[in-house]
Amino acid sequence: EEWQDRGAAVGVRQETGPDGKPVTRYIKKGVRDFSFGQTLGEGSYSTVVLATDRQTLNEYAIKILDKRHIIKEKKVKYVNIEKDTLNRLTDHPGIVRLYYTFQDERSLYFVLDLCKGGELLGVLKRMSTFDEECTRFYGAQILDTIDYMHRRGVIHRDLKPENILLDDQMHTKVTDFGTAKILKGKRRPDDSQNGMPPIDTGDVPGEERASSFVGTAEYVSPELLTDKSACKASDLWAFGCIIFQLLAGRPPFKAANEYLTFQKIVNLEYEFPSGFPAVGRDLVERLLVLDPTRRLPMEHIKNHEFFRGVTWGRGLWKQKAPRLK
Ligand SMILES: Nc1ncnc2c1ncn2[C@@H]1O[C@H](COP(=O)(O)OP(=O)(O)OP(=O)(O)O)[C@@H](O)[C@H]1O
Ligand SMILES: O=C(O)[C@@H]1CCC(=O)N(CCc2ccc(Cl)cc2)[C@H]1c1ccccc1Cl
């Protein structure tokens, strides 16, 4: 009873131990350890508030979920999925980091990286379109992050410019993992001897496809609409839509309502605006392919002419973001 009043609770923090394996640290973090500031935004089941850790003065975004509302809306499953996927994706600069979770009698709290740059969608709307250099930089960061997620056996399933946030260096941070899918796939005989994490190829037959409908109309893949299942390539379809949208200023499939949008997707009905760069067009045409098995695979996308000159891996994240013009 006593701890509930103080709002102090055991905060769980996932870290990578000295042996490279994930270790769970139990840190007593609670509401009292933070001073809460302005509201950064509202979701359907959440409020995100700016908060400062009283001890370290570090700033965070704390996502607060009302338990009664979550239960009423039957979203408990999503809360657990978001926590489990974020706890699995702890070691990449392109993912919004989850530092602690705690609760009090009324709410659940997720202490997250603060993304002061807001949503990529907002920046795109202000710019109307990105030039090739900016699209290459932001596209490369998003792709590097998708590659990391997939290697860790996670399919995001709802990638879109609203779910790509920007930090104070204008580097991307993917968020919103409540509708992600964790592939159980068995571990391949891993090459962890050389320190590489075991790659989860999701190669258990049938396991690499996930069912249960999710996603946002404009970015939903055709396979999700035709046989209700998503796979890693579904995230690459969404990636193709995002590259198109950065260069064109609008998503490829957009109609008056969701049903008409879905029709355009399954019929691959979209047009490039005049002036769309040819190299970008070639990349998009190899991603927006109806058959997921014929979509350009990750390594080929990285080697595509559009990304010529990009240094993949950690170097990509040390670069200064190009000035948006
Ligand atoms: N880490 C963060 N840093 C800064 N702002 C954030 C952060 N996470 C979310 N926000 C902002 O807070 C708002 C609510 O985000 P949240 O993830 O709670 O809901 P949502 O996913 O946007 O909405 P819904 O749950 O309906 O999909 C969003 O507009 C988002 O831009
Ligand atoms: O899984 C965990 O880390 C703990 C385990 C102990 C616990 O009680 N919770 C909260 C479980 C829960 C989930 C949803 C609602 Cl609406 C209410 C309680 C979990 C929790 C605590 C804080 C934030 C999120 C979650 Cl899922």
C-alpha cells in the first residue's frame, strides 16, 4: 500500500551485460524521481509528457497510459507487445530507447528517449518535398533501423512518417511498436563467437508470417490485404511508400477513403509526378512489388544506386543531418 502512494516502484531497465547478453537491471524509479513538464502529444490510449530525472537532470519523454482506459479498450496485449519489443531493441540509435517502465495504481509509465524534432511527417509537410540528398540520408537511417529490427526478429508492421521521430540532431528514431510482431523463429547456429548477435532469420516455416490486421491504410502491404499476413518484406513495402512520399510530397496510394486506397494498393495503381528523380523511381519500382518474395531484399536495397556513397552501420549515425532544403 505504502509504495503505491509514493508512486515509487521497481523500474525495469534492459542493458547489455559485459558478455554482450541482455541483462535486466531493477532500478527503483518512480513518478517521484521525475519532474513532469509540458505535454508533448496525445495518443488514443496515451499521453506523452516531457520529464526531467531529478537526480541526473536528463530529459525524457514519458508515455503515460491510463490502466482503466487500456482495459476498457482491450489494449493490454498492445501494451505488453510495445514493452517486449522495445526491451528487445535496446542497442540501436534509430530506435526510440525505453529506459524504464513503472506504474502506480492509476497509470503505466514508459520512460523513453526524448525526440525534440517531432515527427518526420511534420518536417515533410513544412518542406513539402525533400531533395535527393535529404531523402538519401533519412532513407538510409530508416533502412539501417529496419535491418536491425529484422535481424532481431521484429517486424514493425506500421512504419509511416508519423512513427518516425527526430531527435535534437535531426536523426531518426522509429517509435510505436504496439503493433509489432516478434518472430519466434529458431536461432540459427549463431556466429556469436565473433561477437555478432545470433541472427534470427525467422526461418521457422510459416513462422516468418504474422497474422492479425494492423497498419495504416496508405502504407499497408498488399499481402496484408489479400492473405492477412505480414512478413519482413511488408516493412520494405512501407519503406518504398516512405521514399516515394519524401520525394513526391504525397504517399503513392491515397484515395478518398480506406477501401479505395486498398483497391489502389492491390491493383498497384500509382503514378510518379513529373520531375521525380529517375534513380529514386527505379528503387521505388523494385520495392512496390505486389509479390513480397520478389521485392528487393535488404542487402540489394543498400547497394542500390540511390544509396551510392552511403556509409552503412554506425558511421551513418555519426554524420551531421543535411540541412533540409
Ligand atoms: N519519444 C517521444 N518524444 C517526443 N514526442 C513523442 C515521443 N513519443 C511520442 N511523441 C509524440 O506524442 C504523441 C502521442 O504519441 P503516442 O505514441 O502516445 O500515440 P500515437 O501512437 O501517436 O497515437 P496512437 O496511439 O493513436 O497511434 C505523438 O504525436 C508523438 O509525436
Ligand atoms: O511486464 C512488466 O514489466 C510489468 C509486470 C508487473 C505489472 O504489473 N505490470 C503492469 C501490468 C498491467 C498491464 C496493463 C494494465 Cl491496463 C494494467 C497492468 C507490467 C508493467 C509495468 C509497468 C509498465 C508496463 C507494464 Cl506491462
